[in-house]
Amino acid sequence: MEIKHISHFQDVSISKSFGLTPENEEILAFELSNKNGMKVQIINFGATVTLLQIPVSNDSLIDVVLGFNTLESYLASYNLPGAPYFGATVGRYAGRINKGKFTLNDKTFQLNINNGKNALHGGNIGFGQKVWNVTNATSGENPSITLSLLSEDLDENFPGELHVDLTYTITEENELKLEYKATPTEDTVINLTHHSYFNLDGHEGSVLDQKLFIASDKILEIDSENIPTGNFTALSDHDFDFRIPKNAPASIDNSFVIEATNDAVAKLYSSKNNLQMSVYTDQPSVHIYVGGKCSDTLKGKANTKYHSSSGICFETQNYPDAPNHTHFPNSVLKKGTEYQQKTVYKFENINKSIN
């Protein structure tokens, strides 16, 4: 059941007003923290992470995600030529869909086009621009908050009504855990992801001095419009082979194929703060993005001017354009069945830098 009024949960989660939408709906910010001092702030606009503070070895806290101080800036960011999707929950389909078209049950669906000739991250008004409802929260050890969204039938021209639940949990092991569930009223396609831009040195720096590890030996081959061709590119002797950690690249927008594993699929290391982030997921790929969507058109938190290497995204998800490639992992969610996805970002202090 969706709960429209969320004041009931204010006793177990510190909440405060984050601003008003143009429709005069109040957006709230919720704070979760563990006994180590790790803290996350989440707003119910886009189920968006606006702050993630991690304790580091000198007993200080580092905010490791990019974002804005005000709701107005988040709203305005979606009107930029290239929206950054800072901290947002992306859906109904993360990544690009070729020409915004796919066929399901012998019927062709034409989605709204918002990226050149293609559909990207759910269309013109994806899940990151929706007002979610807070439907549960827990306090004490491993505090959590659950946000829910009802995406209407033919929302952005996707078939079927879709009910989505996303639970954020902070564990006592300094993990930010994301657990997604979704159920449709009709067969549909789905691909949900999280779009934080991480920077372990703090959001005022650059990620180019941080080391990157990705447990992948191939990426999706893409065309000039970043649409998968259906082929794969082996990473041996390739610039994007990160199986041995090396510096994060200045420009990357690629989907790395992940084999099923209980180990970390990617890691980011800061020698400056002796901090590492490990990414765990049950998804078949992690899309790594560093690039030009961090313009200083809008000032970030603490009046920061963001730039193209301010942050790096680890978008755990199915393959982009999977509805149009039968040999890609299944992206169809059948009527009455449940989509489940789990991703964990774990933060640990390291005692030595990575060579």
C-alpha cells in the first residue's frame, strides 16, 4: 500500500524540508546514519541520494557524491542539454534504447526520444524526476528507508502499470545497500539503476588520480550514437582493461560485462584518503561513466564548480538496448512477476595505496 503522508516516519528517520515542486508539493530529505558516523541523505524527488558522508582514517567525514544543495537546482539540472542525473534512481529503462523502439508480444512501442534519435534513462520524465512515497523506515542498527513509485500504464509510452519499491540501507559495515523490487500489471521491459557520481577525495576534487578496478574482460561494442551493436569487445590490450587497477580515465561511457559473482565487480581507490569503495551487484553489467555532464552551469554543493572529471558513475544494470537484442540478458518483466535487483557500495579504509 502506498502511503501518501510520510510524517509518520519522522520519528525513526531524521527528515527536513528540501523544497517545493512547481506543483507546490513538499519534498523531504531523510537521513540515515550508522554508529561509525557514515551518513546518507535521500530525498523523495527521484529517490535521489544527495549526500553520502564516509568516515576516513583521520576521523573526518568525506562527502563522496556530487549533488546540489537545493531542490531548485535538481529540477533545473533536468533542463540542461545533457542532464547529469546526480544521485537519481533511473528507470523505467536505464541506458539507451535504439530509436526509442522495441517490440514486445508482437506489438511495437515507440518511446519518447530524448537523446539524439534515441531514448535514454526512461525518457523525458524518468523515475529520477518523479515524486516517490516513503512507505517504510527502520531505525537502530542497519537503518533503512523504503521509497515507492507507481508508474502509470504508458508512462513515457512503456506498457503496463509498474509498482516499484527501493530500499536504501546503511549497514554497520559501512555499506550503502540498494534493493529494488518491481511488479507490472502487463508484460513490460525494465532496467533500473543508481546514478550517483562518486569521488572518494570529496566532490570538489577530480577522480583522475583515483585507481579503478573492474572485474570484466569485455565491454559492449557501441556505434557512433553509443547504441550497442550486439557484439562485444575483448579488453585484452585495451585501454579500458581495468582488471589490474589503474587511474580512472578522463572520458568513458561504456558497459562492462559482469559474470555472476559474489566478489566486487568494481572498486575505486583513493590514496589521498586511504579509502576504497567496492561495488557488489547481481546485475549482468556495470556501466562506467566519466565525462561531460558535470558542467558548472549549475553550482554544486558548497558552491562547487563541477567539471568533466568531478565524479565517476557505477551504474549496475542490464545491458542498454537489451529489448532489441535477443542474445542479451532478458529485460522483459512478465505480468504479475517480480523484478529484483541488489547493489551494494561498500566503503573501507585501506592502509596502503594501490600501485
